[in-house]
Amino acid sequence: MATRSAKIDQKADLIWAIADKLTGVYKPHEYGDVILPLTVIRRFDCILSDTKDAVLQKYDEVKNLPMKDILLRKASKKDFYNTSKYTFERLMDDPDHIEENFREYLNKFSANVRDILEKFKFDGHITTMANKGILYIVLKEYTTDRGNLHPNEISNLEMGYIFEEIIRRFSESHNEDAGQHYTPREVIQLMVNILFYDDNDILSGNNVAKTIYDPACGTGGMLSVAEEYLHSLNASTELVSFGQEINDQTFAICKADMLIKGNNADYIKDGNTLSDDQFAGSTFDYILSNPPFGREWKNEKAKVEEEAKLGFGGRFGAGLPATSDGQMLFLMTAISKMKDIDKGGSRIAIIHNGSPLFTGDAGSGPSEIRRYILENDLLEAIIALPNDIFYNTGIATYIWVLSNKKAGTVREGKVQLINANEMFVKRRKALGNKRNDK
């Protein structure tokens, strides 16, 4: 399993240093709004560089054909392409028309990439940088060694680390609250190990396809690590990823990552999972998630209560938590996505803080949710993690492991409590609030 390396930190440092060129035009907490989309665009640019000339030649041949999209994807050897004559390097040849040429370059991406770029709301920043005379300067930085994001230099998994590190720095400079945090890869790997540990089909079968879902998928780190880890165990198994994310920036990064890897990017949906479930009626083999802690759901209250009136015909039949914290709504969403046991059943690994464990008196919403989980023998284990292993919060965290296929196993009727609070290695250098590694 790949781990975080000094190379990744160095590349993230170099990319983040490009923000120095934004000083004066942007405030520090705004840097990420420019650096993130430009880094995504540059990643696409580097990936397409090897087949750029072949795509341009094919475009001249097929630009008037109705099936040109399929032919251009074949020419690019990817599920996306760009038909502009420009690359980042070629844009540097005409400083006087940089804004016009850069817009032309962006507009010539395939529709699936343009959809991703729209989520960044980047167009206004192009105008701002051009008007302030820094657009050429910033783009030129991405043509130096620091901006080399070619797959030969940076793997997809490493690119995921880099995106998350840039986002972490952005959220720190923006003073994000503790609920807005990103899951360390070693914690995700632990969760994936737990999900897969007894699935003989997925670990040793040939050409097996399974599905995995994250209702708060962020940049897609959990889905990516699950796929990478599974392929290291059994290269013939396919893991099809599904996810939903409310934040436009992180959604765009997740969808871009899926597109780059050749996955079906249409299975990543944007929107509010609590009030607008994009996977209503769908079920999955595996569910894993790290939903936000302590986030109120007052804005979703009407929709959630409307669905709760459906009882177990919706997601929230067991009860509703206090509007000050929506964690348990994500927990019930995960449970609602479990496959029936006659279709193979499902397993869940989900991270919570202490609130879902301890809040609510008998008869309250949280208590009734816990009661439902225990009476239906869905809870396999609760694992107490070490403190200070997340980037933006040092509070106590727990992995809840749930399954609807305990019947007939040694786990039937039992819940395992694991205290892993002291199982950590102190980091030499802290990453935000992350002082420990699992």
C-alpha cells in the first residue's frame, strides 16, 4: 500500500508556493480558489500531452462527424480530450493574448471536463488575474518543474495526497471549523481492511465486481484508497465507486480524479445527501464514510422531516438526532443503502466523534437510532482511534463497523469494542492538528 512520502510534501510545497504570485491581488484565504482549479487543469494538461498532436490531427479529420466524441477519446487514449492547439507551454508563446488564448484552451476541453471546471467557478478569477496583470505569470509557474504533474512524475494516488494537502492548507488559512477535516490515508486503509477482511469473493475470486459508496465523499480519498488497496490484493477484482459531495470544489476534484483514472465519473454526484439523496433506492456492497462532525442540519430540516414521515420507507425511520449535529443522519443513510442479505448483504465502516455514542436520553432520537441498530444486530464493532490523527481536529474519534450478515457467524448477537487509543506513532512534524500516525 502506497504511503505518504517526502516527494508528495515537496510537490505540494512547490505548488502552494505559486500562491506567492497572487499576493496583493488575493487575500491568503482566497489562494485555494485559484490554486486548486489551476492544479486540476494542469493535471489534465500533463496527462493529455502525450497524445496532444494525435488528437489535433484526428480533430481535423472528424470535427464535422456526429460521433467525433468517441473518436477523439480513442485518439487521446483517455475518457477526455482537448482540441485546442494550446497547451500550458504553448500559451507562453503569446503573452499579449494570454486571457483570450487561455479561455479558448479551456473551452476546447471535452464536455465532461468543462462540467468539472464550472464547479470551481473559476471564470471570474481569470478576469481578475488578467486585469491585474498576473495571469501569464501564474500560468508560467505551472510550466516549471514545480508544475510538472505528468503521470510519469506523480501517480494518481500521489496526486490525491497533493490535492488533500493543498486543501488542508487552504482550510487552515480560511480558519475552517473542526468538522471540516480530511481523513488520513492510514485511517482509510484500516477501514478498508475491516470492510474486506472476510470477503473471499473479492479477495480471491476472478473478475468479481463489487460496489462501494460514500455519502460524503469529499475529494474521493476513501474511494481511491479502497480501489488501490483492493487491486493490490486482487488485480482481477473491479470496485465500482459511487459518491455524493456537497462542496463544489471537492466534488470537482473527486470527479476529475475518477475521470483521470478511467472510472465512471458519472457515478459521482453533487448535492446535499441529507436533503437531496442522488442514490435513492440504490444499494451497495460496501459503504464507508467520514461525515462532518457537529454540523447542524437546520437548512435540511424540512426535507429530512418529510422523509422521516415515510418511516422505514425512507432513510430516517428509526428516529432523528438533534438539529445541531447531522452525523447520525449520514449513519442512517449508510444503513439504508445496505443490500438485502439474499443479495449478499453489506458492510459499513463510518467515522464518528463521541456524540452518536453518548448523546440523547432514553426515548430520544439518538437513543432510538442506537436501539434500532442493536436490536437488528447491525453493529459489529466500535473502534476508538487515537487523538490527533486528523488534520483539522484533535477530538476523540471512532470507527463504527456495521453488517447485516452476522447471522450464523461468531459475531451474531455480539458487539466488539476495541480501544486503539494508544496505538499510534508520534509524527516528527505535525500536519495541522495531525500529530500522530495510526
